[in-house]
Amino acid sequence: MASEGSGECAVTPGTPADGVKADAAVEIIQREMTVFARRARASAGRMHPELSLVSYTLLGHLEEVGGCRATDLAEHYALDKSTVSRQVAALERAGLIDRRMDPEDHRVQVLHLTAAGTEILAQVTRSRRVAFRERLTDWSVEDLARFASYVQRYNGTATDNGTATDSDTAAEKPEASPPRD
């Protein structure tokens, strides 16, 4: 799973070198996650030129939760409200989301996918799945399950305490509008 040029690093619990091995492993993880984030951002434009990785992420969350407020998006991704506001405005201009009055609180506007947003999200999701399957075609089912579990565990740790580091959010930090890859 290590990329070209990165060495393998095994961490063996209970040995005096645990700290050094753990530090080396964390360095490799950080470097590889940065490479992953950069590749994800670059590939987003190839999958759909008008839909950045950030836009895709926000649309996916809106679909998953059935709509939410912009402040909910900011909180979920640990981003500044003004940053999310710019991204939401770009998605609205593109006709991918709309605002609807919350039936329970008419002072609140809830963001929802439009039909166009749903279709573009589905197209990009299909393209991304194909790309992932191609990259992972030689992986065993056990390796895929283990990797999926580790990624979920890592991401769960970042959201469990409500904080994310700069490197956690670097790939998903929205750009000024219009969205770019």
C-alpha cells in the first residue's frame, strides 16, 4: 500500500522502538494522505469539470442527510461559515442546490439538491466508483475490508472530538467561488 519511494514501516507493540516506529508510520501516513488528497482534487476536475471535490463532498452530504442548513455543513466539515457560504452560493448559481424554508421554523432555510444536482452527483459518483475499482482491482477482499475499516476509523476519530487538523481538511477546504479543482 506504500507509494513509490516510501518505505514500509511495521509497528511492533511492546518493543523499545515503538515510539520511533510509530513516529515513522505517522510520517508515512501523513505524506500518503497528502498525496491522496492532491490526487483526489486533481481527478475531480476530470470526472466533471464543473464539480470540484469540495462541491461533490457538499452535495454528497446534502443527499445523505436529506438537506441541511449551511451552518450544519460548516459544523460537519469544521469549516468557517463564510467559506461554506461562498461554496453554497456557487452551487446555487449552478442550479445544483436550492434553499427551502424549514417547515418547522420559517426563519431557517434548508439546502436541498435540485434534480440537476442529484443527476450530476450520481454521474460523478459512478465515475469515482469506477476509478476506485480500477485502482483497487488487484486488492483482495480482505485487504479492501481492512483498508475501508481503517479509513472509517481514522475519519471517525477526526469527527468524534469535533476537531480536524489542517491536513485533515486540506483536501476539502472550499475555494472562493467559483469552485475549482
